[in-house]
Amino acid sequence: MTVPGRRQARLQDQIHNELAEMIALELKDPRIGFSTVTHVELTADLRSAHIWVSVLGEKEAQEGTIEGLASATGYLRRELSHRLR
């Protein structure tokens, strides 16, 4: 893993904060339990991001949360692109 440049690090922090806020406050899917965005890693060209999420709870609750987040991927991408502009 390389050390990110200043712009890349700033974008990673902003994406981290925006996603954490959206997941906690805006997603109303009942499957989504307590989850935390733990890490964001952008590619060098800033076109793709890998997002790590920590999910608490029992196995079934974790799986439900992951399914809920997966189904909200389109909304999260679209909303994040609007907020980052």
C-alpha cells in the first residue's frame, strides 16, 4: 500500500465522513444494524474506492446488514457523487 498524496488523503477522509453520515442517518432499511465505516482507500487515479465496513451483532444480523448495504449501493454512490462536487 502506498502513501496517499494530500488530495487523495483529503478525498478519502471526506468519503469516509459522508458515507458514515449517510449510513447512520439516511438509510432506512430495517436490515441495516449497527455498522461503522472503518477505512476508505482510493485508487491513484481517484476513480474507484474500496470501503471497509465493520458490522456488529450476531451472524444473522451481520448478514442482513451487509445485504442492506449492498442493496443501497446505487443510492450511496449517487448521493456521494452529488455531495463531493
